[in-house]
Amino acid sequence: MAYIRKRNRKIFLIFMMPAVLVLFGTTIYPMLYAGYLSFRSYDLAKLFVPRVYVGWANYREILSSSEFLHTLIVTFKLMAMTLSVQLVLGVGIALLVTQRLPGMGVARTLLLIPMMISPVIVGLVWLFLYFPELGYLNYFLSFLGLGPYAWITSTDWALWAIAIADIWQWTPFVMMGTAAALTNLSPEPFEAAKLDGNSPFDVFWRVTLPQIRPVLISLMFLRAIDAFKIYDIIFVLTKGGPGDTTEVLSMFIYRQSFTFWRMGVGAAASFVSLVIIVVLITLFFKSLNRDPHQA
Amino acid sequence: MSSIELKKVVKRYGAVDVVHGIDLEIAEGEFVVLLGPSGCGKTTTLRMIAGLEDVSDGELSIGNQVVNAVAPKDRGVAMVFQNYALYPHMTVRQNMEFALRPLRLARSETDRRINETAVLLGLDELLARRPSQLSGGQRQRVAMARALVRTPDVFLFDEPLSNLDAKLRTQVRLEIGKLHKRLGTTIVYVTHDQVEAMTLADKIVIMQDGHIEQTGSPQEVYTRPRNRFVATFIGSPAMNIVPATISDGKLVGDHVSVEIPERFKKRVQAGQKVEFGIRPTEISLLDGAEQATATARVEVTEYLGDEALLDLRIGSQELIAEVPANQCPAEDAEVRLRFNPEALHIFDAETGMSLENQAR
């Protein structure tokens, strides 16, 4: 800010104020307030009962509850399911759309559409597709002699149903990032490999993949952070059910805060979630800073 | 080692021909340089030999076998690319290893070949390094090593020195020359640098707009250019071209008059419009009373150490002369010139073809 001359400083501060206030009001203050709440007993249903300081009790309760542990496991399970499929599918489609074939430019654009749709809408679209009697998915599967499956109401399929919707929405993101990375690779090493007679598998595994690895790591971390916070699709499709089969961390926080009105516990769970995300982001930046050619 | 033959080879992109049915024979063990300005089709021709581009029409043979439909890997060719095309994430050793992978050699044989090639190119100390840890010249050598390690029949070079600085270029050029002497492999080498072409080639192929303008040894293309394009493309500074008319046994241009050399006398007619060419080194300054070819004004002098380049104006014509630096006149001086008649070239004004070759 050295370049701002003294007489301009006042004007500078005035212009900055609204943005700072909005940021403070919508992000910083709620976070601090949640931090404050996480150490209190605060029942929204009992508005006039004082919010008593309870120390680490909320955190102790969460971390020792099997329910919370279960939601963590579900969250990571869902993350593993979606990320692995998105990675393989995204890279596969990227390899396809970066070929010089007719129609690939159009295909690339069309494939981006799911990404632009709000997750709630995605949830609704898939809700209709999954509908046991009226849904198209079971209708088409019936031609293959499969089903009908109770997609969102069976404990076997509910998590997969959510994973499929998320995969449908976010594979294009991985595809787009990978395609950009592939387009950036210089073509000559591939021509050299062609002259030497290296097999396509060898070329992909030993030339392509190592070179796009840093990009893939970035994409996967971004997806991991998002997957960790997944909420909308689940809220629309299963609301965490059947039972607690699809109860992820965000659903747990929501349920504690706005179903059971236990704001203190909900805030504490939010903070635990925040810590996990911060750890993920730290890992991400560490991996980014590492020289990709030294790995 | 293999010979290469191109018969009426055409490269077409859509409706546009970029290589127009060229014929070329390359003998076993020959060092052939494809030379020409950018866009002349030399790299496209090389890539067709490599198999990286399809041949649109005509026939391409390597080692007496037509290879139009043969996959690049089965042609026995190895290529060194302009920007080296090294695998950035692999060490020098791994780069060479990867080139050998398709051959499925025994571990010991792979190691033997890599070590021998590394010693040959002075890379034995660098085998564990990655390309990013190497200098430009070293990367160039790794690119050559990777091509060499497969012991190909034909070596293809695509402007291999253009990313190096001037000093390194001279050094690597020498190394490539030595390598060819030692291995005797057939080499096809693409460049736009005539110095590389003149120093390395057994045979130079000069190309323009997808046509071969002339094929011949460096001496041939320099001393007996087939047309005006070759004459002005080879040699630095370029040959001077002066429009002239034949009159009274003389070449008469704007404020210039030269005796027609004996060997051309029967090949020209009075009144014929021609262009004559004279290399800057074949113009000398007169100080005595000898008959001058022309009188010129010195516009700019460029001092080069041993020589000086003179930008001369004769009437409406600009010429360049190269004279010993100690004879360099002052700028704006009037000088008397002599053109060495034995070194004159005469071209048809319309076709640009040399009259020397035409009559044969």
C-alpha cells in the first residue's frame, strides 16, 4: 500500500469500507460467533434460557459419539467413491475430447453443462430419474433385464445414488482441468515416442500421466474439499437416509443445529469440520509447492 | 544404413499442396541437408520420411522398400526434434531407456547400449540428471543420444541447432559432423541456415514453395546455381543481381557495362533481357588506370575486422561489395569498381534460370 499517497488514504479507506464490512458481517463475525457458541450450551428451542459456558463439553460429546464418527466415515466413503470415479472418467473423457476428431469441440462444451447447474437442481433431476416406479433409470434398466432398484430408499444403493449424481455433476470439472493440461503438453515427445514405437499404454502411463500429475493432484484436492462439504444433493435426494446411511458431516451439523436446535453442538461440529478442511488445504499446498519433477 | 528415395512425392492439406511432387534420391550413408526459407516444405518432407505425416501422392522408399503405408516405428528411422522433445520428468538414462523399451532388449544389452552412447556423446556424467538440469547444448546431445541408442538406419534432424546460441551452434555442428563420419549412418537434416548446410552436407537440397530448386554438393550450388533463387539464397551477403540487356557483346545495365564472359557468348543474343549476378567478394576497387566496370558512390560501410562491407549505389541500383578492410573507402566517396568476369552469372530475366545450365 506504499503507492497510496497520504492524501488519498482517506478516500482509499472509505472505498474499502463497504467490502470490509460485508466480509466481516457475512464471514468473519459468523465464524467468530460460531466459535463462541461452540463453547456454550445453546438450545434454540429454549430461547430465554441463558447460554451457559460449558468448556470443551460440546467437542467432547461430538468426538466421543459414535454417530459423529459414523458421519465422518460416510463422508470419507462418499469422497473415495466420487473422487476415484471422477478421476478415471474425467481423465478418460479428457483424452477423448483432446483428440483431433470431428465434433470434439461441441462435445467438450456440452459436457460442461452439468457443472453449471445448481446442486439442488441436480438433486431434483436425479430424484426424478431415481424414482422407483416413474423414474427413467429403472425404466431403461428394465430393458437390460435389471431392477427395479430402490435407488434412494435402499441402504445398499442410497450412497451410490448420491455418488452417481455428484459424479455426473463434477466429472466435467476434472475433465476440463485435465483437457487443459493435456492441450498444454508439447506434442514432440509424443511424436518421438511414436517413432520409437512405444505402445499407447506405455506412452500414457510413462509420458502423459507423469506430466499431468501436478494438475491431477490439484483437481483432486479441490474436489476433495468440495466433497467434504457435500450437502445440497443429499438434502434433496435422501436427507441422510435411509436411516443414517447417507448422513454426512454437513447433514449431521444441519440436524444438530436446525432439527434438534442444539446450536452449541452444531457449532462445535462445524469447527471440527473446519479443522479437517484446513488440514486438507495444507496438504494441498504442500503438494503444490513440491517440484513435480522431483517426486 | 538405408538409402531413401522420393518419387513425385506430394503433401496436400485439403486443397492446398505444400509439397509439389518432389523427386529425391539419397544414397546410403549420405548426409543430405534440406535447405530453404521457412514455409518451403522442408520440414514437411522430413516428417513424411519419418512417417509423422502421410504422403498424399507419390512413392516414398527407405532401403528399397516402399514405406508409404509403413508405421513410423517400422521404418528404422530416428529423429532429433528442434526443441529436443525430451521427456521432462525422466532422467537422461530413462529418456534413452524409454526409446529402447519397444525393442525388448535384455537388461544387460540395454545398459551396454546406453553406456556406450553416453560415452560417445559425453553424457556419461549426466545420466542421472533431468532435462531441466541440463544446458541447451547438453539437451541437444541427449536428444541425439536418444535417437542414436536405437541404432537406426536413418537419422532425421529437424533444425536441431536453432535453439542454441551462436557459439554452441558451431560446437554442436562440429559434433554432428564428426558423428556422421564415425557412424556413417544416412542423415537427412533440415535447416534454414546455409552455414550449417554448407559445412555438414554431402548433398544440399534447396527448396522453395514446395519445389526442389537445386540438388548438388555445396560447391555445386555455390559456384553453379541453377537459378536466381539459389544464387541469392546461398552465400552471405547475398549475390548482387543487376538487370541488363545484351548489346555489342556486353551486358549493359543502368550505369554499368560488363564484358560478356567467353562461356556465355554463344548463349545470348543481342537485345536479350537478362539479369547478371556477381557475388560481393568478386567486386574489387580500382585505384590505377584500368578500365572500370562501373563507378559507384559508397553509401554505408560496415567494418567486420578483416573485411568491410560496402553498400554501393550505381544509378538506381544498390550493390554490396566485400573488400579487404584496409582498402575500405570513406562513406560518400566515389569509387571505381571491377567485376570479375569469370565469376559472373547470367540469368534469364523472365524465368530466372541460369543461362549456364540452360544450354546443356
